[in-house]
Amino acid sequence: MNNTKNQDFGDNPTDVRKSDHYQEEYVTGFVDKWDELIDWESRAKGEGNTIINILKERGVKKVLDVATGTGFNSVRLLQAGFEVVSADGNPEMLAKAFENARKYGYLMRTVQADWRWMKQDVHENFDAIICLGNSFTHLFNERDRRKALAEFYALLKHDGVLLLDQRNYDSILDQGYSSKHAHYYCGDSVSVYPEHVDEGLARFRYEFLDNSVYYLNMFPLRKGYTRRLLHEVGFQEIKTLGDFKETYKEDEPDFFLHVAEKE
Ligand code: SAM
């Protein structure tokens, strides 16, 4: 049985290292499963109000969510009273997000836009941009990363802030992968682990309760590297939280959240 027939990684999946490939990876079956993968209630509990508080402390009103996915972050911000524009390069994700937002009573403002050419499709400025859920990892070369960050920078008001998160790839690359890093979401309904890791690729395997299996090929961003790029495109101050905490041992957190200020 080929559970991954809707995804196309060709004959050598670990050779697939392309920024455009996310469009092939978020196929219908996977998009439909995505909300099973990210159980909104438990995710909201784990996250608490950190992101909302960071935005409120800065007096943020208007937010651009550049990696809307199925809408989790956008809907949370709408619930907290922010004005939100929800963008994503993948139309299936946006359709799903719109439908999810409707269930919560919101009419989501969606824009289909690739990060690298965001300004072609988004013609407003924002107090904050969020790029969450380990999304930036989809870009496979430095030129694309610089281009995307420069577009985000330009779409922010002069005192705007970018919130961008990523997995702790340093720990996965340096400590090696061990089963303690296997993540089981929604109880045991989805297992997630990196099947292949090298300096240029982290290939994650997602297995659902119905035995369906999907993959995402991602670039393993090192924390220091992401921070350097943020500085180089012009962000003046960058604070990096580990699992939402200010102090942590480098290899402990699963996720880092970069809070990058324009001034
Ligand atoms: N933020 C959401 C969450 O946390 O639930 C969704 C994150 S999902 C892992 C990553 C999203 O980034 C996908 O919906 C994908 O379509 C989008 N994406 C990846 N590369 C992109 C690009 N170059 N331009 C625009 N969107 C992109």
C-alpha cells in the first residue's frame, strides 16, 4: 500500500531540497489531516498567551500571518481582538483556514502569496508579522531566505516586530536523533519524527492513526544562523525564547521563537 501516493518526492526523496516543493507536500490528504496533527485545544494550552502578550506589550493592532496553514495562529489572534490578514502560498491551506475560521465565527481575510514575492500581493503595512509553526524551514536556499525576510521587513511599519519560530535543529543535528525526540500529538494519534537528517535536510515523517504516512522535507535551520540572517536584513534587536522561556539550556527546548524588532 502506498500511503504517500498523493505526495511526490520522486525516486530519491532525500534529494528533494527545493523551496518550491512545499506546494507538492501540502496535498489534500495531508491538509485534511493537519488539524488532527495539531490539536488546537492542546496546542493553545501548551502555547499559553506568550505570543498574544508579546504583541499586546508592543501595542500591536494589525498583524500579518504569513504562514497561515490551517489557521490556528490567525484564529487565536482574531479571538484576542487583533486585526489579522492571513496569507499562505498554498491555496488548499488557505481554503481550510477560511473554513476553520468560519467555525469559530470569523470571516478570515486571506491572501495567497509566496513569501519571496509577498509585496506583489500584500499592499498594506503591519505592526507585526508572524511566521509560526516551524514554517520558515521550508526555504532551502539562503537567497530565498534573505528575499523572504526582506519582504517581511518591508511590510512592517517602522517600529514593527517579526515573530518567527523554528524547531531546535541544533539539538537534532548535534545530539543525533533519539526516540525521546519522537513527538506524539493528540494523545497518540500522530507520531512525528525526523527520518533523515543532515546539514542540508531534515525529512520528517508523520504517521496518523489510520496508518497513513506523509513527509515534509525541511531545511534544518541552526538557531545562530537564523539570528544572523535576521540581523543582516536589518532587524535591530532579536530575542530568542526557548519553548517560550527566556532562559534555557541550548539543547533542551523543542522550539525557538525569535522576536525580531525593526528598531
Ligand atoms: N502557522 C501554521 C501553524 O502553525 O499551524 C501553519 C504552519 S505550516 C507548518 C507551514 C505553512 O507555510 C504551510 O501552510 C505552507 O503552505 C506555507 N509555506 C511554506 N513555504 C511558503 C512560501 N515560500 N510562501 C508562502 N507560504 C509558504
